[in-house]
Amino acid sequence: MTRDERLAYLEAESKKRILILDGAMGTMIQRYSLTEKDYRGERFADWGQDLKGNNDLLSLTKPEVIKTIHREYLEAGADILGTNTFSSTTIAQADYAMEELAYEMNVESAKIAREAADEMSAQTPDRPRLVAGAMGPTNRTCSISPDVNDPGFRNVTFDALRIAYKSAAKGLLDGGADVLIVETIFDTLNAKAALFAIEELFDEQGWRVPIMISGTLTDASGRTLSGQTAEAFWNSVRHVNPFSVGLNCALGADLMRPHIAALSQVAEVRVSTYPNAGLPNEMGGYDETPQDMAEALKEWAESGLINIVGGCCGTSPAHIKIIAEAVAGIEPRKVPELDVQMRLSGLEPFNVAS
């Protein structure tokens, strides 16, 4: 099946049922208890600094581990796989002096997910699986100073982000991703750099794929790290007409619900959600069980809040399996038709009716 055929299926199927995203990658990698030697492999055995913790590198040194994780999520019921590329930008990989490998990481990670998705699709040709090229926030913020003594200082520029994101997006598409997902957005300016880069790439290559956007509200206040509410965030990015907008990470389902409810009222596109398995405990783990999450997300679905659902930090194939079962048969949220308004934003939305 071609990419265009898969995307036509995605468009049609999203109108019939709630689509299922996969769950956390890091949680699953931790279960393998990989060593520094595992991360290095033969290729990077003599690398000049520690590499353990650079999970995206495993797409090059332990591809069988990443593919196995993808396969487990597919078997649990995922329709869409996120690639193992949360930190696969030149900016994030600078921590490991691996900037030059970022493009390759994106290509290879997309290929691994593509292979796993295609193998599952061959078993169920009436239900093809798709690959979402994951583009994380990087470890720098374009609108906030990292130095409390110098509020005007920035450790990254918009253009630097744009260049890094453009390379990442190209690698993901070259590797076979069906859609691009700009995710875990804590700084809207970073996201706008990613979206600008993606649109620039689309213009250059003469074809495009759907874009998914997923923000992160850093605490129960309901704001991103750069200060925006969910509606203000949506006003800031709605111009790209994404396939979906939503929230992920930071919060568990209970704390995220009111913000998803608010977003579902104002977004004229599909709404996605993939919360954490609760908040981290004292040991850094996550305690919300698959049944806990499934019960919460089923209520969201029954309330007409969501179109796409999955899991973030702390979730596993067990979570995704029960979530998928819980929302099966529930109609997806109806995308609203809203009055035409000028929709602006600062930290708060500013809507002006005609």
C-alpha cells in the first residue's frame, strides 16, 4: 500500500472511530536494562563520551529492540506508531556530540517503524498501520532565558531550530513516515519553528503529509512552560491546518481532562491525547494502572472529547491494549464548525467576532 493510500485510509477511518496511538518508548527501553556497551554497539565503541541514555541512538545500535517494542504496541492495538526520534535533532544530539548523526537517526528510526507497521498491515490488510514521525521539543527553549540573571538571553535562535527541524522532518519522510507529529511542546516558539520548517520542506519537495500537533501543559495551572493556555496555544498554531491538535505528557488523565475539554470546544480539527500514567512517584516511576487509564479515557470518549488516544510516560502495551478495548465502538468527537473570528493569542486567547 502506498503512502497516499494509507493517508486516504487515515482520513476516512478517523471519521468512523477513535484512532489508537502507541505508548511510551522510554518506559519500554528501560525494561531491557541496557548497558553503556549496548548503547555504543560496535560502531560507537570508541566514542569520546558516555552514550547511555541516548535512546534515539538505539535505532542505529539496537534496532531489533526498537522494532520489538513497535511490534508489541501494534499487537496491543495501535493504529499509529511514533518513531524513536524524540531527540533526533542536531540541537538535542549536541549533548552527545552526535549532531552529524541526527538525520541518519530519523531515517533509520522511520524505517524500523515502517517495517513493523507494514508487517502488521500485511496480516490485516483491511486495517493498515501508519507511522508518525516524532519531532520532540529539543532541550532548549527559544522564548525563555535559561539564565535568571539575564532575562533577555537565549541559548538557541529561531533559525537554528528551523534548520534542525527541517533536517529531522526530511529524514523522517525519507525513512517512510506517513505523518509528522510535533509533540511535547512546552514552548510555542519552538513549535512554530518546527512548523515553519515543515512547511518550507513541503514547498521544496512539492508534496505534503498531515501534521499532528501535541502540546504539553507543565502543571495543573493549565499552561505551557512559555505561559500559554490550551486555547491560546491552539490560536498560535491553527494556521497550519493540522490533522489534529492535542496534549500529551506532564499530566495524568485526571489532571489533563479539563484542558482537553477546553481544547475540544475550540479546535476545528481532530483532538488527540496521550497522557502519562499519572504523575511520577518518589522513585520516578508511574503508578496509574492500565485499568485506571482506560476507565478515565473511556469517559472522555463517551463525553465526545477525543478523536485519537494513546499513552505517554509510564505507559506500556498493556495500557494501550486496555485503552483500545475501552474506546472501541465509541464514536469519535464531532469536529465543530465554529463562527468565523479573528483568533489571536498572547498568553491568553484574544478572539474578535466579525
